[in-house]
Amino acid sequence: MSLAHKLDKIDRKILEILQSNAKITNAQLSKDVGLSPAPTLERVKKLETMGIISSYHAKLDMDKIGLGVSTFVQVTLVGHNKSNIEIFVTEIKKIEEIIECHHITGTGDFILKVTAKDIASYQRLMLDKVTEIPVVDSMQSMVILSTFKDSKVLPIPY
């Protein structure tokens, strides 16, 4: 049985609220879900212990911290085998500007989300770091011009 099936209506409401506002006080959260503070806190702790809530993050304004360019980069490896995948992932994890790395199906092997100060910084990053990974065969970059939806709130299946 899936873990999601063990979540009741109150757990789902807690998760929905915390995804939208992780800074909410326990008092306000308990009021919003209709429980007293102690059982609400107990449920949150249980969701953390179960690994359903894995962390809390501050969402930053990229422009205000000097990151003006975001891209998606589709990467194809020289050969799609376990060794090459492990080499690639190990190297990618060392590059802080790569904020997401997903193993994908289709024409490429991976899709990366990359942030940089500007186009020149992005170009240096790609030339000096990513193309130097020996198992990289080809890359296709897609510069993000505008973002119309960037929700971090996951829909919780019933």
C-alpha cells in the first residue's frame, strides 16, 4: 500500500498549507486544520519522521540576488551505461549553478536547470565545466525567457 493512502484529510491539509507557507506558526496551522496545537504539531513531526516532509526552504528572488539567466540544458552522454551515468552525476553535483538534474527518456539522457549571473557567466560555466565532463557527447540549451508558473506545491493524490 502506498504511503499516500495512509494520509488522512487533516494530513493532506497540513501538507497543502506547509507547501504554500512553511513559516506558518503552529498556532495558525492548528487553527486552519481545525485541531488544537499539540496534535497538529504531533502530526507535522510524524510527517517529517515518515520522510513525507523532507525539508523547508526559503524561495529567493533570482533577480534580486544577481541571477539574471536561467536555462534548461538537454545533455546526451557518449554512451548510456551505468559507469557514464555515475561519472556525469558525480561531476554535475559539484557545480552549484546546476540547481536541478533529471535523468530523462527521449532523445537526451539528462535535463539540467542552470542559473547564472548573465549570458557570459553561463557561457563560461558551460565551456569550463560542463563540456569538460568526459562523458558528455552533446548539449542543447534553452534559455528561459519568461516564467508563467513556478509552483513548488505538489498535488497530493487521494
